[in-house]
Amino acid sequence: MDPLAVGGLVALCTVVVLFSGVSVATGLLIVATGFLLVFDGARSLVALPELMYGELNSFALLSIPMFIIMGAAISSTRAGPDLYEALERWLTKVPGGLVVSNLGACALFAAMSGSSPATCAAIGKMGIPEMRKRGYPDEVAAGSIAAGGTLGILIPPSVTMIVYGIATETSIGRLFLAGVIPGVLLVSLFIAWAIYDTWRRGAAGVALSGISYSWAQRFEVLPRVLPFLAIIVGVLYALYGGIATPSETAAVGAMLCIIVAVIVYRLYQPMALWAVLRDSTKESVMILFIIGAAGVFSFMLSSLFVTQSVAGWIAELDVNRWVLMGIINVFLLVAGFFLPPVAVILMSAPILLPIITSAGFDPIWFAVILTINMEIGLITPPVGLNLYVINGIAPDISLKKILVGSLPFVGCMVLAIVILCVFPGLATWLPDYLMGPAL
């Protein structure tokens, strides 16, 4: 059977299995095992346990549970509401200041926690009722939080960047640095739209109902927020300063976040600490299980020559390289509608990497483009995880309104992709400047 035909059959079966309701990792294992059994015989199954172990037998993977513990420790405290409150007090007089405060809080909290759902829940519980109380439409209040929560997978430290680095054998330090300027760009576009939208709608939210804060009130909340921000800065400095590896840095960061949570927020009850470790373990195991299953899935594609045939077919297309990149973006966008970012990266990155490098694109730059596509998937149906999180904390706001409020921010993300295509140095300049040109 032609490898391309086999690839089409694999894609169809994968979609059917994943839509059946099984977990992503289980679905990938079912499809991989089934195709290996049919096309390569039972002898090929002997290597599957070793393949899964080989995928997980990497010291770099230790950084994933450690960064997740960092996020869980932060998410289990009032750091999110405190961060929101601090920005609100400092941005009171800015037009659309409340939306800007929410977006800024989402960006910072997402960078600290690395979790989009946690960011939506932590900031949304305070931000959405406050915006609605001060006259902002429901779609603006909900949509801005849903979109702001996506920033965590781009702004370092990012778990999805770690997964991409492992899947493609790319420097995680470079990937973290590559996300800094695009992350700032995306936050700036979000804030610019928020200010413009407030101006376009009129005076709603500009005067903030006459509320003002003294300088003492503005400084009062900072001691509860700054320690976590200092840890993030310290983690990044240790990583880029060559002081420690990503795994070592993540371990120290996790320990410091737990210490700060205990001292500043009095998170010393055994059950509270157990909840942090329990939730972190669940999420870590889920991601690592997907990584192991994706390794088996990739082995199946390679063994049946699907990966090589697809790469060869795309390479032989007589199209401009930017048309090729447009096709890849559409593919990633559609995949992100149905699958979580980690699954899309692990399934597609090994296939796409040789294609984009042969077309002359930088793999570090492409990681940023891929990640922004995954961000769009977090706020678009049918999966759109952030939409359902917002609906869960504000059930009287319909999914339709949340989606409508998110769409302008989807436009901002598409614009960011276009800007990065025109100016790829926005993603590659900082890693090249601090770490030297890639070999």
C-alpha cells in the first residue's frame, strides 16, 4: 500500500479514535499499535515498551513536573487576585484600564504558573465580576480573560516550549528566549485593542466610577506579589546565565515557590501542600504519558514510511516557501481546534521540522509560530479549553458571548504571526544575542 495512502488512513483513524472520548495518549497508542500489527506484524510490538521508556528516559523531562509544581504552588495561593489588584490600582486612570489590568495580570500570572486554565480561573474570578460591575459588556469581560490566559504557553518558562525542544532536539534555553519578544508583542497588541475598543465604545470603564487609590494603597499590595516575580526572574537568570541546566533551575524554582507560598500566603496546612503535589503529579503524568505515546506513534509513522513520504511530497510541491508556510499554519490551526497543544506538538513537530528547515525557515522561529497557533486553539471551538473554564466561573455568560469577545484577540494573534513572518528577527534576535548564533 502506498505510504501516503497509509498516512491518510492513519489520520482518519486517529481522528475517529480521539473523538471516541479516549484520552489523547491512549488514542495514540491504540492507533500506533493497530497499524503496526496490521502492516508490520506482531514482531514489531516487542519494541513498544522499550520505545516508551526511551522517550521518557531523558533528564531534560524532569523540568516539566518541576515547572508544573511551580505553577501549582502559585495557583494555590491568592497570587492571582493580588496581582490583578496591584495592576488595577496602578492603571486606574488609563482608558480601558480595567481590561488592561486584567490582560497584564493574565500575562504575568500565566508566565508564573504556565497554565492557561489556572490563569483564567485565578484572574477571572475577580476580574470578570469587577468589569461587569463597572459597565463593561459581558463579551469584553469574558473574552479578554479567555485570551489573556493563553499567554502562558508562549511567555517563558513555558511547558509547551520544553516539549517542542525535546521533540525536535532544540535548545530549551533558546526557545525560552525566543518567546520573550513575541510574548511582549502579543501582550501589546492585546492591550492596544483593549484601549481602542474602550475608546470606540465610549466612556465605559474610563473613569472607573470615580475610584482612585492613594500611593500608599498602590504600594501596599506589592510585597505579596513581588517575591513570585523575583523567583521567575531568578529562574530565567540562572538558566541564561549558564548557572544551571533547565531541569536544575526548575527544581530550585519549584522549591522556592513552595517556600514563598508557605511564608507569604501561609500555605502550611498538610492538605493544602498535598493538593499542590497531587495536582502537579496528575498533570505531569498526563503530559509524560502523551510524550511516551507520541514516541510510539512517531515510530509507527516512520516504520511505515509515512513521515518520509509526507515530507518528500511537501518538499516536491512547486510552491513558494511562504505559501508552504501558509499551508502549515492552516494545518496547525485546524489541529489546535481539536487537540491540546502538547499533543499537536508531539505529533506534528517531528514531521514538520525537516520540511521547514529544508524550506529555509529557522526552527526556533517556527516554534513561536507554532505556539501562537496553539494559543488560538485554546479559545476556539470545539475544544477551546479556556472558553469552558470562563463559562465555568461565570455560567451566566453564554459560550457564544465568550467566543465573540475572544475573536478580536484571535485577530491580534493572527496579526502577530504576520508580523513575525515579516520580521523573523523578533523571535531569533534575543537568543542569538545572548547565546550566540545557532550552529
